[in-house]
Amino acid sequence: MRSGDMETTGIAAASCLVLGIESSCDETAAAVVAGDRRILSNVVLSQLDEHRPYGGVVPEIAARAHVSHLDGLIRQALAEAGVGLSDLAAIAATAGPGLIGGVIVGLTTAKALALGSGKPLIGVNHLEGHALTPRLVSEVGFPYLLLLVSGGHCQLLAVEGVGRYRRLGTTIDDAVGEAFDKTAKLLGLGYPGGPAVEKAAEAGDPARFALPRPMIGRPGCDFSFSGLKTAVRETLAGLSQPVSAQDKADLAASFQAVVGAVMVDRTRRALALMPAGTPLVVAGGVAANRHLRARLEVLAGESGSPFVAPPLRLCTDNAAMIAWAGVEHFRAGHTDALDIKPRARWPLDPVAAAAGAKA
Ligand code: KG4
Ligand code: ZN
């Protein structure tokens, strides 16, 4: 249950300290953020090594790792920030969407801390953490257009206020991060895929392979990546084996260029639905990709829109973004009761999600 909508004005921004906890995928993370946008600590423990042998995230391994590491990371985040639980205004944790075992670990820990310290609890939507990160690093105000690109999502959202999101487009099949990860797997570039594809593409010719450009020119703002993935597989099979490093680099570059072109086309259409000069914001793990960032920045410039992209370390999963979403909710007077439930699925725009396409 979410309580009241009144503005919380009693606490000065600098002393509105929120502890954030993130455990919805394969990063265990804790951070302390202040209402004046200072990140006092931001500790992230990646489980990459534990999942690498399987080529992807194994939910049970992730949940066990969160159990093993979360307590220590929270202690470390508080110590690095130089604060104790009693200094906090609230405790925020990802309450979904994500791998449910991990979400339960983080949210239950936050509940225990909130109960023990008497501090309010705030259950944060992980996607909202990504969506509000630009406001942690810049003065961007509402509304803005958000391109949210991660391992599980590929959406264009009109961000109209805290808790107010209107989905303009989404993927009808794979998320864009998934497409990067699968392409990396096909090319034998290892895990995690996105950074590996980006690195390989640096030495490649993006014009070498004419891959399909899904959805470009179509009405609406939806995405589709499954055809592109199939095209990568077929192109690869048509090359002389074993595939050379140069062939792999060229295919990675061609793939990345198509993703860039699709992003620009879909985002241009979404910008046209917003008031002129609406800021364009990119967030989520795939926003770490320099090629995509550069192309979106050009698009924003052409459209007369300011462009905001959080620094790379705040694009991939972290707890500072969860703490910051907690700050935003706390200031708006939103806190949660201790019976808030963890959610494997939790769309930011429930109306659009109910209407069909994959959230
Ligand atoms: O937001 P995130 O850290 O976790 C989710 O909530 O999904 O995003 C992870 C995704 C992965 O698919 C990863 O391959 C992708 O972001 N990614 C990238 C890059 N860095 C991370 N994709 C393309 N280029 C990158 N540099
Ligand atoms: Zn994420």
C-alpha cells in the first residue's frame, strides 16, 4: 500500500539521506544518496564470474549470491558514506520487476532494516530507478522522453512525473540488450554480450553486411529484434568456417549500426509526439554503448532537444539509482507498508502493458 501524496517538506535536501538496495538481477548493490544529489557511496558487486560458465544469468545462483553478499555490501555502503541507519530518512529497495529470488532477498533485507530502525520503507520499481537516474545527474525536469534500453526492456516512455509514465513504444519480441547478448553468443564473443559486441565492432566495417533493419519507417514507436538476431545467425552460417576475427568484427559492427538506425528511427517518431524541445534521455544498461549514445545525441541536436545520458556506471544496474528513486518518492510523500510484495513483473505503464505487447 502506498501512503499519502503530500509533499514532504520537513527535511532539508542535504540531510534527506536514503539507503538504496538493488538485487533484481546479477548485481548485488547498496548505495547512500542525498536529496541534493550527492552520491555518498555506491557499492556494486557483479556476479559475472559466477554466471559466466553458463553464458547467462542463472536465477538460483544469483539469489544465493545476493544472500551471501548483501549484508556486507550494505555495511560497506553505510561506512563509506559515513552514516548510520539512524541518519537515514528512508530505506529503498528494488521491489521488482526482476528475478524473483533476488528481489525477495533485497526487499526482505530492507524490510528488516526498516523495522529495526523505525525508518520508512520505499519499494522501488527497478525500471523507475533507471528512468529517474537522469535527474540524479542533471537538472532535467518533467516531462522528458525516455529511451529505456536494458537486458529485459526496450521502451520509449513519456516521463510526466514521479510515478507517471506513458509508454509510447516497446519491443514486440526481444529486448535490445538480449539482442546484443544473443549476438555476442552467436559470434563467440563471451559474456556479458553488450560490451563484447561494442568492443569487437570497433575494428569492424559496419557497411560490410546488409542486415534487415526491423521496424524502420513503420508507423508507431515499437521495436523488434528477433529477425535481426536470425539474420546474424544466417549470415554467420554463410561465412567460411572457422569465422575469422575480422568477419566477426564486421558482423558485430553491422549489427550495432542497424540497432543504432532502429533506435534513431523509433526515437525520432516518439519525439514528434512530445512538445517541441522535450529533453531526450537514454537510460538502462545498453545506454552504456558509445555508438548508440553518439547517434542519439545527433538526433536530439537535430530535434532541438537537450540530450541527457547518465555516466556509464549509473547506466548499468546499481543501487544509487534505487536510492535516488527513493528520494524522489520520499519527497512526494510516498512510502510503503512493510507488507509490500516483491513482483517479478511490474510494468511502469500498467495501462499500456494490459493492452498487449511485452512489457
Ligand atoms: O540495465 P542492465 O544493467 O540490467 C537489466 O536491467 O537488464 O542492462 C544489462 C544489459 C545487458 O544485456 C548488457 O549486454 C547490456 O545491458 N549492455 C550493453 C553494453 N553494456 C551493457 N549493450 C550494448 N553495449 C554496451 N556497451
Ligand atoms: Zn536494469
